[in-house]
Amino acid sequence: MRVVIYTSTNPGCNNELNISKLLRCFPEFEYHFLICESSIKKRRLKELVKEYYVRLRYFNDSRFEFADDLKLIKKRVNDSYVKINYNQYPVYFVEKVNDSESEKRLLELKPDLILQAGAGILTSNIFDIPTLGTINIHHGIAPEIRGIYSTFWCLYYGLYDKIGVTCHFIDKNLDTGIVIDQIKYHYNVGDTFVDIQVALSELGSRTLVNAITKIQKEYQISIKTIDSYYFSNPSSFEYARLKRGGFVSVKDNKHLKSKSLEKREILI
């Protein structure tokens, strides 16, 4: 199988772990790396500016602890796996995610599968190219929980049964593609955000391996209607409130605005 790993110069610890697991578990595949140089740099700059102002404004307050805990997660995940030298594989650099250069290169490579591993949100000119499809690892039970920082929001609203990881095909909407494999996290009262995220990192890499094993077989797709929630960035205030309460739900989820969606899931 020919696999293109579409990533960036700074893909993040979870994507690095997933890539490492993929290369170790399927050494027989033909791998190519397509690395986007600009999107992550711009995103990281915005994150640094935001963190600076939060720390400046609340110098005598502990409300910047969210950023500190994210750094702790990164360190623990980075310490959990053996780094691989990706330079032994063909590597191609592009300036922007979804650009014509990326599209041209992918059409030339004719991949069976694309793994989105830190490149950003992909558009159809990219994710429709491979014969098997383009896949993504989402930290959350999708499409019930969509968007970013799913674990935080599940803790915040007490949606404990929606904490987990999902490997899904990418489609035109965010985190709504066909679910290939999914693992729920077994939540216990007192579990911290950091501990859960570190555990999900390992579960995510396991889900990736399961998913690739599945899509090489014949499968059917089940469809059912579910309630879906979309979340975005939490504030440092919200995180501090959750943490100081022992990571027990802060708000009742009964008042959350949900959207009715179809959940499409692979059955082997």
C-alpha cells in the first residue's frame, strides 16, 4: 500500500506518536511525507501571542495553567515512544495546505491512503485523491463530539461517555466522516485532563492501526442518527474553573445546543 503522510514542520506530539506507530506496525507499506511549512508556523505564532497576553494580564493569577498543562501533556507523550528518523522516506515540501502544489504532488504519487497528521483542515481537492480515502485521528467520540479540545468539553459538561478517540475518513464537514474505528476512554471520577489526554494519545495510535487493518478488508457501513455537539477553544478561565473543581463537570449538558447528524460507521 502506498501511504502519504500529510503533515507539517511541527505536527504536534499526538501526530508524531501516530506516525511512529504507523511506520512500526506496517513497515511493508510505501511511505511518502508531504510537509506543509506555513500553516503551523502561523498557528504557533498566534498561540504564542495569546499565551503572552494571558500571562501578562494574570501575572499573579494561576489562570495560565492551561498552557502549562498542555506543555506537560506534550512532554509525557514525547517521552512515551521511540523517535523514528523520517529522513529515510521520500519527503516533499509545500507552502500551503490544500494548495495546487500539494494537489499536483499527490496526483503524481497516486496514494492508496492519506493520513492527515497535522497539516490542517483538508479540502476535497486533496482528500478525494487516494483510492481508499483520507483518514484522521480525532480525540473525541465523533461525530457526537466535534471540533477541538473534546476531552476538556466532555469533562466540563459531564459528557464522560463521549471521551475517547476516533479514526474516520475525512469528508467536507469537520469530524463527520465515516467512522472506521473508535475506542472509548473508561472515565473514573478524579481523572485529570492531563492524565486522560496522555492515555488518549496511546489509544489514538492504537485506533489508527485498527482502522488501517479494517479498511484493507471488505466492509459494510451502518447508518444511525445521533445528537452532535461542536466545540472550539476553551478559555483559560474555563480551564481553571474545571481544574480547581477536581475536573468534575462545571455545567449541565442538558442546555447544550445539539445538531442531529448521521453517524456512518464501518462494520467488518
